[in-house]
Amino acid sequence: MIRVAINGYGNLGRGVERAIAKNEDMDLVVIFTRRDPATLTTAGAPVAHLDDMPNWADKVDVCLNCGGSATDLSAQTPAATAYFDVVDSFDTHARIPEHFAAVDAAAREAGHLAVISAGWDPGLFSMLRVLGEAVLPDGASTTFWGPGVSQGHSDALRRIDGVADAKQYTRPVPATVEAVKAGEPVELTARTMHTRDCYVVAEPGADRSRIEAEIKAMPHYFADYDTTVTFVSAEELASRHAGIPHGGQVIRRGETSDGVAATIGFDLALGSNPEFTGSVLVAVARAVVAMAGRGERGARTVFDLTLADLSARSAEDLRAHYL
């Protein structure tokens, strides 16, 4: 059994907990939290404070870091790497190189292995973009996200002073999607490809104009998009925006010879973004344990993983039934 720890028990942490329960080779041995452990109710796993991590170093095979990318994972992942092999879902695309460098340094110093940015984008979509380009080098890849709730962007909203709660929906621009599928020329920019809808619960007395301006000016998240901010009550957010659906698609169009077109597509439609992301993290955790067992150390990404390491099935079973 692979002994797994969850670091952070928000939406993603609970998604990982559910995913572990569906994998017979996984055992959730502890959940780490920065809150008072006595305040958490889990599905049965013990809860420990972050400060207790050193006491679990020899009881955990892999730790899944489930904080937010905006402010948590840049510190959380290097810190946990001091004690465990780790996985995270860091999803601020523009900052991945610096995050990788920081985690790589921490992992090599501690003699551990870390896989960063392992969700569905970055993660599965990243793999499909590379695969599409490898197979169709004469072409172009386009990624659309949504419609759905972005956990990272919603978390970034909630970190703004004066915001009590918030949900952010990413929506593809329909005309742009259809143009890409048809192979028609179209301008592809952040603004022409997606819109962002923010539903915000403001704290009593908060300056709503300042909150809206801060949201629309936030780099990496909202500044480059047509962003709509709608202030709602806590009751409306809870009743009309309770779920966390998401999805998206990667489209690779190219030519195998002059005038002979080919298209590769990969679609996701997710009833629960954190539960699916948690499922990806659990599969990657299996790969981390296999790779660490072969002596690998330092930071890695999904580009360094094999399908055999991700799968719970034996190599013989894969060859016989999946090849």
C-alpha cells in the first residue's frame, strides 16, 4: 500500500480524499492542516498540525499539497519537500519556471522527489499539447477552458481585502471556438478566447469599487481578459453557485502533407473540478513513488511521467489488455 498524506483540507484536499478511497493501492494515513486539527471532520483519517510534519517523515510515502497557487503552494511545496516526496497542482502558468526552480532546489537538498503542476491544466492538457505537436509538427494547438469554476482564480478573489467569498467562471468565446475547429483564421489572445465572470460577496462596509478595480487589474488572472464583476449576497452565492464544475478542450490542427488536414482533440467535462484534480494528483502520487523507488530526486513535471508509472496495473496487464 502507498501511504499518502494530504497537506491542506479545502475543496481540493477533500477531492483527494475521495480519490484515494477509489484506489485500492492507496492508504490515506494523515491530513495536515494549519488550522486546529480538532476542528476538522474527515472521512476517517487522522489530522495533524503542519508543525507535526517531522514526526510523520517515516510514515508517509508521498504528500499531496492541496493549497492554492496564489499564495500557498510557493511556500507549501518546498516546505513539505523537506520531509516527503511530494506532488502539487501549482497552476499559475507564468510562474511555473520559478516555482519549479525553488522546488527543485529544496527537493535536491532534502533528497526527495517532487512533481509540480500536476492537475488537468497544467497537467493532462499540457501532455496533450506536447503530444499533439509531436505528432502534427506542422500545425497549431489551441486550449479553451470552461465553461466552469476555476479554483485558483476563485481563491485569488477571496484573498482580496474586503472579499468574504467569491466564485469565478471561465467561459470560452463561442465564435473563437468554432473558428478554430473549422480551421478558419482567427486572432487568438486571452481576450478573444475567454471571458471571466466573478461573483463576489463583499464584507460589510467594504469598498466595492476598489474591489472591482483590484480584480480587473490583477496580473496573470484577470487583467488580460474581459472580466465582469457581480456582487451578490452570501445566500445567493450559496444557492446559485454551490457547485464546482469545469472542463475544457485542447485542439491540435495540422497538415500531414499539403492540403491534407488532421485534427487531434481532447475534451473534459467535469462535474467537480476539485474531485477530478484530486484524482489526477493521486495517479501522479503513484508515479512519484515508483520514480523515487528508482532513485530519482529533485523536481519533475508531468512531461517526465510514464503511463506505466501512473497506472495501478502491471506492465503485463497493460500489454495484454490496453496496448
